[in-house]
Amino acid sequence: MTENQGLPNYSGGQGGGYQPGPPPSNNLVWAILTTIFCCLPFGIVSIVQAAKVNGLWAQGEQTAAQEAANSAKKWAIISAAIGAVWIVLVVILSIAGVFTFGGTISTRY
């Protein structure tokens, strides 16, 4: 018999071999939440990256799976930051009176 005694050889992949254990957190929940509530374009990028994680892990690509998880987290943070800045900007402009929601302009002749 060979050294691995009939077990499959998990030496391929970018991860440098078979590493048992759960995949890294794919951050899919944060990606979806930031897409809905913050910034749609960057949230979609985050969802795409999060969707790659488990597939890459199942293929034995541990390094690529970790990079995709980190990328998903990064884009979710960017989306949340842009959403927060947008909300603050809208509140400041509303307080300043730039927006007139339902207001009427009266003119006197």
C-alpha cells in the first residue's frame, strides 16, 4: 500500500494542499444588507465575491476562497461607508433647506 493508504491525494490547488475544516466566512449576509440599504453597485460586487467563497473552498482553492471572502468584506464595508456618507449628506442638505418636499412657492405681485 502507499503512504496515504488508498485515500485521495489532496495536493492540488492554490491553497498548498488539503486543509480540513470549514470554509472562511463568505460575508454574504453583510453583502446583501449593504446592497439593499446602502449602495447598490458596490453591494452587488460584494455579493458576487461572497458567492465565490464556498465553491472555491470545495475545489480545494483555500487561498482563493480566503481572498474572495476578504474581497466580499471589503466591498461590503465600502458600500456601507458610501451609504452612510450619502445619508449624512441628505440630512445636512435637508436641514439647510435645499430640498423642499411638498412645499409651495408663493409669489406676490
